[in-house]
Amino acid sequence: MNRIIIILLLLSQISFAQTVNRIEWNFPRNEELKEKNLVTEYNQFDFSKIWTFSQNNNVLGIIGDDHQRLKIKLISVKKDSNNPNEYSVTGKSCVKGTICDFSGIIKLTEIKELKELHFGVDDEYADKGIKSQGILVADYEFKENSEQKHSGIFKGKLHSKWYLNSENKIEYDKIEFISDGYLNNAFVGIWKSYSTGKEKICNWADYRIPITNRDFDIGAGEFSPSEKYYDKGWENYQKAWLYGNETAKKEELNEWWK
């Protein structure tokens, strides 16, 4: 029995070593955060802006163990006036050219402030009147239109970085944007098919993908998918941003959700 347990532990360690968790690298550690969960205290503020802030070509995602490219667009996010921790979402997804509409909910479960404010390189934001800064964790569930082909449900955990400005408005925290490996709005979870009931890993975020195979993203400072995954929808991305191909850039900037 002990031998079996040891083997299972070794296999789990090998599996873990084959993935990279960029949330651990790019989000504040627990010791950098105040202990209290302030989700109730922050009900008065509207976080919807931070999830539609980034240009869509900077939103990068994968679906399945083979890391097929996922394109996803949150088109509208609105705070629920009756449930201040919930936000109604509509959007579209695209995998292998198949586009699906979806709608759903983001529900805030945890909001914590940083013990010390971060002002960026050379304290660039020191005079911007930042009142507080921190992270949020939320549950999300987005249901695709079941009448469309290859549709299903996205669900999981969302991690976002934010700050409260001098006008008492929540802002997208891009203060550390120039740091290596920067990411924000990390959606980590699964996609479950309506037709088969099968689940696939499904992760996306701004600028880097939060959890991937270790051999997938080979970039140092910026996202760069390995050639091994080009046939999973990533070749055009590299042509556009690594090699500067203008036709590829046009495709990357195409507003496919319209």
C-alpha cells in the first residue's frame, strides 16, 4: 500500500511539473495581502469596467489538453442592482472558426487589499491618488447557445487585479504592465459540452494564458507559443507578432465577434 501511495505521489508531482501556473507568478502572494475579505465592503463599487478593458487581440486562451486556441470576447458586463456581487455577462467564443454566443454570471467571492501599494517602475503612479489596490476572486459560468454547433458551458474561477482611484472608481490594474510575464483577468476552469457531457480544461487571460503545459508558452517577457502548437490555431499569432506579417496582423485584429 505504501508503495502505491508513493507512486501516486510521484506521478502527481510529474504531472504538476509539466504545467506552469502564471497566476502564482503574477498575482500578489497571501503574505502581501491583508487578511480580511472585503467583498461586502466593496459592494458599493462597480468592477465591470475591468473585464472589458483590454483590446481583444490581447485576450489569449486555450481549450483542451492539446491547447487548441480559444478566442473569447466579453461584449457586455453589467452589475446586478439587486445582487451587488453579481455581474451579468454576454459575449462570444470562437474555436476553429466556430462562433457561439454566450451569457452568464460573474459572482464575486473574495476581495482583498494589498498591504502596501505598488506604484510601478520609478513610482510612476505615486501621484495618481490611488486609494487602495488589490485582487478579487470570482466564480463564473457562461452558457453558450445550445442551438449552436459545438456549444457548452464555461465555468471556473476568475482572478483580477484592480485599484481604487482618487474618484472612487475601480480601475484595471496595469501598473506592472511592463514586467515580464504580466497578465490580468485570469479565467481558469473547464468547458463542458452540451452534446457529450465531456469536460475540457479551458483557461484564458489578458496577455498570457494563466495555466498551460510547460512547453506551450516559450516566451520570456511576452507570450510566444511553441511551434509544436502551431497547428492548434497559433501559427497566425506568431506570424503576426513575432515575424511582423501584415496579413497575419490584420487577421489578429479582426473583430470576429461582430
